[in-house]
Amino acid sequence: MIRRLARCIREYKWATLLSPLCMMGEVAMEVLIPLVMAQLYDYGIEMGNMQVVVTKSIHLVLCALASLCFGMGSAIFASKAATGFAKNLRHDMFYRVQNFSFSNIDKFSSASIVTRLTSDVAHLQMTFQMIIRMTIRCTMMLAMALIAALNLSAKLSTIYLQVMPLLIVALVCLTPMVFKIFDRAFKLTDRLNNVVQENVHGIRVVKSFVREEKEAEKFTDISEKMAQNFSKAEKILALNGPLMQACIYICMLTISWVGANMVVGSGNNRELGLTTGELSSMFTYTTQILMGLMNMSLVFVMMTMSRTPMHRCYEILQEEPDLVSSPNALTEVKDGSIDFENVSFRYSKEAQHRALKEVTLHIPSGATVGILGGTGSSKSTLVQLIPRLYDVSEGSVKVGGHDVRDYDLQVLRDNVAMVLQKNVLFSGSIKENLRWGNPNATDEELEHACRLACAHDFITSFPDGYDTHIEQGGTNVSGGQKQRLCIARALLKKPKILILDDSTSAVDTHTDAMIRKAFREEIPGTTKLIIAQRVASVQDADMIIILENGQVVAVGNHEELMQSSTIYQEVFYSQQKGGIE
């Protein structure tokens, strides 16, 4: 997992290496300063030697400036490395999500993916910066300060060696206790984001049913659970601070007592024991060593908190797309013919229920096909197999005489335009939304596609025409206008197969008839599949397919089905005004 995440460093390797190197220089200067101060006190101030005082003072200033420069360099390089790592990690995760199939995306909720790309990556960014700075600082400070202290007085240094194991044991005992708590807390973050996303997305429904108070209670409940989990984990980790402080004060008192006796007993003679300046340096090293341990504990806390985000980001990166192009993929779709050969489909391998059962159909190129069926009859599932949004569980789907699995995915989907049941427009101008279908489309091509979709008139009625800004989700246009813009966007692809998944449900019957007429006259060579709830929308189709419980129960044109299919007859008569006999 760590190796996979480390790949995201890439072009920031030098910054990642230079930051700890600079930190090592800063620590070296900080450890050197107490030694210089001891010499300043013992050989300068104590002996009244001003030349030593001036020389050592200059050395102190130079060490301080060097420490400052090294510290600034480490901070700059660490910041650059951490932000670059986070940028690359978000890039890799987002691009991985873009390559996911629908079945891959079904494993992660949209709220969870957003959380992983934002707050989880932010946690890892802070952890990464702390690792390449604080971890090196703490490790080097412990090592260098301990060596310097041992060099001054091995007897006093044994005090550190007695206290350090106690701190390490406490740290090792406290850290694992919070792993599960943080894991629960981050999962609750997903739930919280999901509640917010649902509420904002469906705010009109919330207000129309006067459910604001209930939604607020739901949000408060999850928020309180998050607070309880984080509070519980932080209470456990907070024990680390007082323990560290207690150890620091114990060391200080012990060194003061033992060190003072050594200074008095030696008469401030280095050869006999310890000098006053060296004792002062020992106090500084005590602080450096134990504060280094304390900072190390903070690093462990941060790494503990980041364990769950690290795993969650890794889940995205290691998820392999279910649908990939074959090595020798076909790069041309011959025509718009479609063949379903004994097709069955399950949404997951573990699912017992089959959404489609042994479907066999032949649709010639250029035909207009209507698909009718009740709710849950798998109409949308059937057409989603054509552009290979899902792979069949059994059998095969062929387009242009070849199995869809033999095509390059981009080539196949460029030749199959699909207007989904839930129409989606993106923030930007109408032109920008339409050019999703063809980025290089001219203004004349845009207008032609919009005329076919009966969208040109209402677009030109806007003050800014085709430059009218569309709000996120298309909230500033009506449902029917949104559907017609989506149809025009699909037509700009000039596809061999056009699929309309109940995409004219929000337009009136007259506009629906005009769109179908334009399809017949303007794009006769395109195979058109129209999923509809109204018989009038498919009545003039070359072929009408009736689905029930994932099975094809009848196929034929309007006249044939009126003679042979009771389901079609019931739907037709129920939709006629007054009930035609």
C-alpha cells in the first residue's frame, strides 16, 4: 500500500529528499549550539577571557543563521513535496475513477469518492509533510542530542536511557487503541457527506414535504456520533502529553540533583567531573531529547489518524476497471446493426436474480425500435449493454456484426450515443454543453442538431441565445428543455446507434412527434432505440419490443402486436382517451 502511494511523489522526488537533508542540517546546528554555549561560559565568562567570548558569540550567531536557513529550506521543500504529492494522488484517483465501469462505481458511493478525494487526501498531505520533516527531525535530534550528552557525561545520560523505554512502551500501548475508533469516525464522514449531498440535491423535495427538521435531526445525529468517536480517540491520545511532560520534569530534577553534586564535587573541573557550562548544556539536551520523543509521539498520532484515509485512497487506486479494451481491439464500427444472442445479465457475480434472461434479438441497421415494459422490466439494463456500460453475464451482444467486447471502448461509445433517463447538464454555456457531443462542432452543426431536437426555438428565445449560461445540473431550464438539449448533444456525435432512454417523457406529444419525424427524415441510416412509456412515442417504429421481468415476451410492429400481444393491447387501450374498443 505504501509503495503504491509513494508512486505519487514522481517529479517531487528531489524536494522530498532535500527537505530531510536540510532538516538534518538544522538539527546539527541546534545540537551544536549548547556545546558552543558551554565553551563560552566555561572558557570565556568564567575565566574572564573576552577573546573567547567574542569568538564563541560569533560562532553562536553563525550556527543560529545556518539553523534558520536550513529550517527555511526544509519547510519550503517539504511544503512543495507534500502539495505535489497530494496533487498527484488526487490526479491518479480521479483518473482511476474515470476509467471505472458502472459496476466499479457501484462499490463506492459518490459521497465516499468525494470524501476520499478531498479530506482523506488532505490528511495524507499533512502526514506526508510531517514524515519528511518531523520524523527526520525527531530521529536526528534524539540521536545527535543523545550522543552529545553521552560525550559530556555518560553517568547523567543513563537517566535518559531509563526514561525513554517507559515513553516508548506507553506510546506503543496507546496508539493501537485508537485505530478502530478513527476507522469508525472516517466511515461516519462518508455518511455525513452523503446526507448533505442528498439534502442539497433534493432540497426542493425536502421543503415541499416540510422535512427540514427531520433532515436536521439526521445530520445532527451523525455529526454527534462523529464528535463522540473523535473525542474518544483524542482523549486516549491526550494521555501521551502529560506522560511526556512528567518524564521531562523527572529528568530535569534528577539531572539537577546529580549534576549539581558532580559540579560541586569536581570543583568545576572537567577532568574531575562536570563544569557548570556542561551542566547547563545537559539541561538543553534533556529538553531536546524528551521533546524529540514528544514530537515523535505526535507523528505517531498523525500516522494513526491517517491509517484509515491511506487505506481508503489505496482502495480507489488498486480497484481494477472491470471493462477494458482487448489488446487487438477493433477500431471501426461497420454499421448500426445490433444482435442479442441468448443474453443473460446479473449486476454482480454474487447476485441470485438475473436482470435479463436469455434475450435473443436482431435489430437491422437504420431501424427504429421501440421498447416498452413496466417499471423494473430491465429496459434500461438492456440498452446499457450495447455501449458496453456493463458486460453480459452470459451470451453476447454484437454491434456491426462483432461482439462489443472486441471493440476499443472509445470507438464503440463514440458510435453509440445514449441519452440517459436522468438527463445531466454541466455548468457552462449551452454551446459548451452541446460540444460534449463533438468538441469541434461548428455553430451551423450546433444549430442543425438543435433543430432536429426541437431545441433551437427556445434557445434563441433566451437573451444570450446559445451563449446562455447553464447552472450546475441545469436547474435554470425546464425538464423538457433539458431533455431536448441532451438529445441535441447526442446527435452531434453523428452516431450509428442512438438510444433514447425515456428521454422525451417531459416534452409534450406534439414536440415528441416532431422529434421522431425529424429522426426519420434527417438520420435514416442511424439505428434508433426508443424506450418510452407512451405507445404514441413508438407506435410508428419498425419494431416494438415488449419486456416483462427481464424477458422479451413479444416483438413486432404496431399492427402485429395489436393482434398477438395482450400486454401491448392493454397498454394501448389504457392510454387512449375514452377507451377505444
